[in-house]
Amino acid sequence: MGRAEGDERLITTDWREVELAFQKLRFKKLVQIITPNGSVRVFMVEDKLNIYTPREMRLLAGKHFREVKIYGDEHELRPNEKRY
């Protein structure tokens, strides 16, 4: 299907990178806008998220709340579970 005159094309590429040594999850997105005359504008967008184990979450939250419950896959996670 052809495009109407003046239309731009938008191409996005998303990926995630996990840095376990720094306990970071990075969400990255490459955005490309291509105009009908062939010029390209490119943007990189990145968000970072800290990763915590259930034990670390309890230690951090326990300073501010009396009761802390952490759930994953519809059940409460035990303090020493290995998942993030």
C-alpha cells in the first residue's frame, strides 16, 4: 500500500539490558522518523530501573512500613527467594 504525499514513517526498536553487577535494568528505544524526501531524524530514549531481591525490598520498605508483603506470580515471595 502506498503512502500519501507528506506522510512520515516511524520505526522504533526496543530492547532491554540487565546489568546484574549494578542491579540495573535499562529499557532502551531507538526512534527513527523518515520523511518522504528521505531525511532521517533519530532519537535514543533510555529509562533505568533498579532491581531488588525480595529480601532487599523488605529491608528498604521495613524502615517506613510496619508490615511488608511482596508478591510475584500471584503468591507472596519468601524473604530469601532468588528472583528479582
